Amino acid sequence: MKTLAETLSDFTRSLRYEAIPRKTVHELKRRIIDSFGCAMGAFHSEPARIVREMGLHIFSPYGATLFGKEHKTTPDFAAFANGLLIRYLDYNDTYLSLEPAHPSDNLSAVLAIAEAEHASGEKMLTALLAAYEIQCRFCDEASLRSRGWDHVTYGAFSTTLAAAKLMDLTQEEMVHAVGIAGVANNALRQTRVGELSMWKGAAFANAARNGVFSALLVKHGMTGPAPIFEGEKGFLKIVSGPIGLTPSSFGGKEKPFRIMDSYIKYYPAEYHSQSAIQAALDLHPEVVHDGGIDAIVSVLIKTPQASFEIIGSEKEKWTPVSRETADHSLPYTVGIALIDGEVGLDQFAEERFYDKTVLRFLKRIKVIWDKEMDKEYPEGIPNEVSIVMKSGKTFTKKILYPKGHPKNPLTDNEVERKFKRLGKHLFDDRQLNGILDALWTVEKQEDIGHLLNLCQLPAESLQ
């Protein structure tokens, strides 16, 4: 019988652009546009500055471009730096199953190796789809979170295989690369427990860096441990538990690719909060007409177990002292939606989550785990917000499929508007439209490095 590493390698090597449904190609392009928008929105963040400053000291002729800069660093560092930009705002796409994921996190690794290898747009899209499919199928098989590991651990495998595909590695070489990635890159869940740090946005970027590095090592002759999954001290025994992926598990002629079941975010916050934010915003006008925030006696949020554990149970979620904690807080995201009547990047500025008025209001919010909602999850992302007013009125709203869910998707125009809203502080309309045109036609690019050339900024914008 083939090992799991061989099965993954065979799937990755067999995937061909010509066989990808056009709807899937279109969805891939929507995700790239969304991810570029997220990267632009995060460009001036402190973590991005730190990493960009490091990258400028590293040059490689076999290189990849730092987003916004002409400088080419090593592909593995570019995967880290650009991956941090895509992930930092917690605004990029999501997949929810036994394990949650942000599969567009894979894009930085794919772009880095595609640029270094002078790959075409078609080849880049094919590698990106492989990464999406592998990470999401892993998430369907076993929960890492429940065993103390972080979801980005699966990303070391998906980015390794995508990079290996772009470098045309053999099956044997891919198996070695997967072995290196699997033995060395198992991330602790502590990243997302309690008060969150800058590392939350860097965790998958690091997995992408290590995935690219694993593939590059093998390209130059390094061998890796095997069998990485089934071995005596292998991944299945130590990290994940049983994983039953077979050649028939993956998308293709018989079943859709998992990218079609993932979600683009409408609000810049952890995905489980999306329906709660939407419910709170829907109720905001009624609250205003009945006396406003000061007339609210209490707010009750009912949510499924996963949401409760991830963003609704720890005491730090009621007193966030970092952006990373605020956007991973169910009480904060609902509270700020009710107070401000909107949830955008401004709602996660320090002056908002440090505001004593906001913090006092959060004390009126209670979050409970509703076991009935577990039956609707993860097919839907249910949240119910109930508000008791001094007038005696109670306003209640439940949302099952938030905006951006496959059953309530963003239109292409909405994806473009999000992209332009996030990029307007870096580029003018003409430049943004030029980048959009290139992304919508990315399959026609002969050399994918052209994309990041379009995103270069003048020196004064890089400060």
C-alpha cells in the first residue's frame, strides 16, 4: 500500500490546469484578489514593518519580491513576509471543518516559488489549488486544535507540496520534502490561547516559510525521514491521530474541490464572529430607536462549541489589549458593532479596544455555548444575538449563513470593492484597476513575477 506522503505527492503531481473546472479557476482568482487586498490593508502594520526590515537585508538571485518593494529576498523569506501581510488583519478566507483553516495563507509560498521559477499563471493557479485542496482535506480528517496543536501545522504539508509542484519535483523527492516538513514544523496551539500576540498573524507565514525551505532542500539533494505519517514516531501517532486520505478523497472529476466550500470574509475578524457581527449590525437601528447603547441592559450571544471555545470563553476576550485579541473576541466584535454601527479596520484600532466606555459595555455581554447550534455547524456558522432594553423590549437576531459564506457569497463586485477599500491608502484608482486587471487574467501571465512588480511602491510609502 502507498504511504500517505506518496498519495499526497501523486495527487499533487497529477493535477493539471486543463482539468480544473472554470468555476474553480474563477474562485481561485477571487481568492488571490482578496488576499492581495488583505496584504495592502496590513502593509503599514508594525509586524509587517519588522519583517520587511529584516527581508531587506537578505538578497537572493533565485529570489522572490517583498510585497511593495523591488527587492528580491530568498523565496522562503518572501513566503514569510508576504504571508504575514495576507494573514495579519484576519480578513483573508476561511475553511471550517474538524479543524479550521485560512487556506489563502498558502498563496505567499506559491507566489514565492512561482516567481523564483518564472512559472506561468496557469502553473501558479494549479499549485495554489493543490495547496487549498490538501490543507482543507486534512482539516476534514482530524482536529489538531483538540490535541493542543495549531491549524497551521497542516500548512507545512500543503505549502511544501505546492512548492514542490512548481519545481517539478518527482514523487520520490516530494515524499522527502513532506518528511522534512512534517518532522520539523508542528506548531503549538498556544498561539491562539489567552491574550494574543503579533505571532498570530505570523504563524502560518512561518509554516509557509518552512514548507518552501523543505522543498528547496530536497531540490538540492536533501533526504527526509519516512514514513512521516505512519512511522513509529510519526505524525499520525504523535500529532494528529488517524487520517484516512486516499486517492479518491480529493476533488476532481468525481467531486468538487474544497475551495468551493470555503468562505471570503466580509468583516475583518475571526470567522466564527461573522454571523454574530452581522446580527448585531442588523439590530443596531432598533437599539438606536429605543434609546441607544445606554439603554441596553444586557446582550446574550448564543454560539456553537467551536466558536465558544475559540473566541467566546476566555476572560481576555472581554478586556483585549491587542488587535489580535480584539479580532478574536466574540464579545468585542459584537459590542463594537452595537456601539459604532459598523465593523471595519477602524474598529480594531487601539483607541477603540482601550476605550473605557467600550470595555464597560462589554461587561453587559454574555456568551453561552448552545448545543443545538452544534447541529448546524460547520455547514452553517450560527450565532444568535439577543438584546434586552430598559424599555422591556428584547431584540433578537440569528444568522446562519453570514455574508461571504458559499450559501451567501460575495459578488465579484463586492470582492473588488473590498480590494479597493483596503488598497486605497497605497495606490490610486488607476493603479488598483491595473492590479485588478492583472489578477483577473492571471492565467494569461507567462511569468508570474509580473504581479508583484505591479505592487511596487515609491520609497516614501514604505516608511
